[in-house]
Amino acid sequence: MGEEQQYIPLSQLEAVVDAMVEKKMREKFGAIASLLGENPPENSPKTTEWLNPQDASKLLGRSVRYLSKMVDEGILRLQAKNVRLPEVRDVRLPGSARPSYQYHVERCQKRLTVPPEER
């Protein structure tokens, strides 16, 4: 009268769970799917381009304020003669006192994932 129990090998269960988690993550974080190796939608900005703070913050999953703070603290490096591959560049108009940053998302992502002791 009772139902017969069937057991699934742990490796198959893990594969199913991994696939479900990956699918859910891609649904929720589609904007950064390109960083995970998936082709971005046609209208989404490329991670290898310089982006304004709002677009960069969406792709990085961080706030604009956080990105600005990382620049102020030197975590994200501003373009300069001694910086080979900067994560940030200042594109302010000549004579403007206020900085206007653009972010290279791919470089920012790499830099923010490096442990602090290795930066």
C-alpha cells in the first residue's frame, strides 16, 4: 500500500540543483550574465566598454555611491600615466571642478574580486 521509495545518486541530485540555481541566477541577474560567459542581449552595454556610473553600477551590482567610494579609497584606480589598465577614467569637461567618472566594468569586476591583501 505504501509507495516505493526511489533513491537518486548524489551526483545526479547535485547536477540538478546546480542547473536550477544557475537558471535562477541568470533570471535574476541577467544584466551581468555576460560576465558569466553568456552572450548579452543586443541592447545591453558591453562589459569591455567605458560606461557611466549608473550603467556600470547595474552591471556590477553595486551602487553608484559604492563605486565612487572605491575610487576615493584607491581600490578602483583612476587613469594616470603610471596606471597601465585603469578601472576608472575622468571625462570631466575642461575647467570643471567636479569629476565625471566612467567605469570599465570588466576591469572593475576583476579588481573588486581580488582580496584586499593582494591589491
